[in-house]
Amino acid sequence: MVRTGGQDRTLHLRVTPSRRRLSKYRLTDHEYDSPPLESCSSLDQAFGMSRPRLSLPPFAALRAFHAAATHERYRDAAESLGITESAISHQVRKLEDYLRTALFDRSGGRAELTEVGRRYLEQIDPAIRQIQAATEAILPASGRSVVRLTLPPSLAAAWLIPRLADFERKQPEIDLQLVPTTRVVDLGRDQVDLAIRHGKGRWPGVEAKFLLEETALPVCATGSR
């Protein structure tokens, strides 16, 4: 029942089963040809109605947020993705605008995850890693063994990266992939083969070997008290 011109009128639908066509619809004394169902994906389209779209944010923004959240610093996230810090910041804010909520707390001079940001990371992290694993499974094999190593970004920059060229020259059959982060990772869940971390090596469920000692000392700017 519809109301047109102040009068109630009945909308009649007639479908021809043999041809699967919506052949006629009419308002009282007027008839109109309707499009065939074959040309419409649904009755919704036949009557000008659209279905809701999937609520998915831009993947570039998701990727930048995931990197910033797992590396815990924009600079390290930018290095891991091969883009600038400003690009990371722009994409993260783009995601926050899309979600209409803050994912990082920037009040202390350093971006830290909010409670909403932590929950969001926990939800999307398995999906991001599953996409990565599925992509690597499809890519043609390079004939090299992939070894994923996680270590603190500072150790990677100051100690490992300067030695990578020599390592690749001596071990050309190994494709070493770095995961620089200070976050404690689950080696099985995160598909990581090796980890370098500070500590005494008494971690349950893993085999730990002493690597090297590190000397640390405080420094301050001239004139500081």
C-alpha cells in the first residue's frame, strides 16, 4: 500500500516463473515495464535500493597503525615500512578519523596506545599476520631459506645492520628478515624463528643461549643538573 496524490493505492507485483522476470508492476490504472531480474543483482537494485558496504578502513592506514603499535615508535615503524615518520603519523590519524576515536595518547610527548588502541591491535594483529603468511605462501619460492629474527630496534641499527652485508655474502642461501621491536613476541603465533632480547635467558618454552654482554652508562647534556 502506498499513498500518492493523497490517495491510498496498492502496488501489485507479478512475476513470470518460466522467464524469471519481474514483468509488470502498476499503481492502480498505470502500468510500467520493469527491468529483468537477470540485469539486477537483487530486488533491492530493481527498486533503486543499495546494500550497505563493508566497514573496512584503508589498508595503508591499518598497516601504518599496526607497525606503529608493534614497534612502539613511529621512527621504527617508518623504517620497517620504508616510509617517513610523517607518513606514518598521517596514516594513523587517517585511521583515527575513520574510527572516530583516538588510538594513541600523544599528551606525554610520546605516542602510546590508548585502551581502545590496545584492544584494536589485539583484534587486527592475527588478521594482518595471516594476510602476510598467505601472501608469502603464494609468492614464488626464491630457493633461499627464510629466517625471521626479532630484536630491539637500537640493537638492529647499531649492531646487526652494519654486519648484514657480510652475513649475506657468507650465507647467500639464507633470507634474513628482521622484525625490530622491543615488544615481547610469541614466536609461534608471530611466525618468528629467532629472538634477541635483554635478560637472563630464563624464558619458559624456548631454548636460550647467551649472545653478548652490553655496557650501559648514563649521559647528560653539558650544564644539566
